[in-house]
Amino acid sequence: MSEQEHQHRPSYYGDNDNRERIEQARIDLALLFMTDLHVGASPFYKQKGKRTSLDLAYEIDGAIHRRSYLSPLSWRAIMLFALSEDKTVTVHEMDRPGRYRQLFPRTLLRRLHWHARPDADFPPGARLHDPQGQSVMLLTRSRFCGHAVDALHNLADGTPVFQPLWISDIMALRPMLGIELVRDETFTAAFPIGTYIKAAAKTGRIVDAPELSGLDLAGTTPLLSSPMPAPVVSRIFDQQCREHPQMERLRGRTIYEDYSFQVCAEKVL
């Protein structure tokens, strides 16, 4: 494991030489804690399913750790610990050996990192899907130094959702719920992500490129709704706000503020 996969060097509080990066880390963390991945109608962490553990291999400041967890909330605790102690986290494996890199190859992570810039509207970097089901996920940009991504997906009862997601949650869908997403290696985005989101808001589903080109998407489009965080996740965010008041002003921020495409303020119900 001599080569690093993706890492996070928080330097989260008080680093005057990296103010923009620190501010973006705060924004990313706030967004991640103000929404939750829902599968069907319930938060992921409440799902019963198969409940096989997610296996991880990672480093914290150079010390190798191997562990398994049964709750998607566990990785959040690890990341918050790293933030509070100003430590570096490097991920090597998640789930089965090699699967993390199959879904998130280095070239993809570099592209998603390049897309992580203000007022962007790049084409999606990848399409993940479940060959045995209807689940689809379009990845647009990275967050939190590669530990999270923005995704347009339909895991919540088939309804399109646009939200930031922990990569660990995406990887945990297979062992915990049996949703084995694979990366569509033939996927080439024909339009910027704003077009896919407008089409999803208009049709109520994630539209593929052939149909997308024929849709009338002129004018503004309502926002896609984001699932509310579970109470336990909200309490974690509230605690962060109490300990670090600069987080409080980010309460209510939306994922759309990092993108340039035009939408109106009314959410799709």
C-alpha cells in the first residue's frame, strides 16, 4: 500500500495559508451533514437488508487500519476524528479487494477533482448503475478532498435526487443492501450536469442522452428536493456548529450554490 489512493489533510481550523481550501472543506462538510442518502423511503443507516459489514483499509497519519463496520455512520465518526486532530486520512480499499478502484479509478477521481471549482457546469464524470435493478447514479464532482462526490441518483424510491454523498456510503450499498453498482465504462456524457438535472426535474427520472437531446428544457426549472438528514446526523452537525461557530453560517446552504446552471428556488415535491 505504498501508493496513496485518496487522502484528506484537514488543516481545517486556523490555517491562514489555505483559507480557500479550508472554507471549501467547511462547505463540503456542512452539505454532507445537512442531507442523507435515502434508499427507498428510509435513510440508508436505518436499512435492514443484508447487513454484511463494509470492509476498509486506510491510513491515519501513516498508521494502517483495517476495520469493518455495519453502520454507514461509522465513517463519519472517523472523518470527524481526523478533522479534530488535524490528521491525514488515506483510503486504500473499501468493500471487496479491488472494488473501490473499479468504481473510482484514479483517472476518475482526478477528473472529479478538476470539476470541483466554483460556478461549474461540467458533464458528469461517470455513470454508476445496478445491472440487476433500476438504480442509476451520475457523478459530477468531488468533495472533501476526494472522500465524497456530488451525485444525481434515483435510489430514493426512483425519484431523482441531487446531493453530495460519502463514497463510503456508495461502496457500502453492495454489502449492506445488495445493490451492486458498477461503473458504465461506455458512458460518455453528451451534456453538462445542469441539463441532466433539468431533465430529471421535468420528467421525474434520470434521462439518458438519446432522449435528453429531444427535450425542451428552456427556461428555469424547479430544484430537485434533497432528503432531510436523520435526527442523529442533524445532532452531529449541531454539535459541530457549537464547537466551531463558523459552521453555523453554512446552515441552509444548498448544493446548487456551487453550480452555474439556472434553476428557480421552488423545490420539486
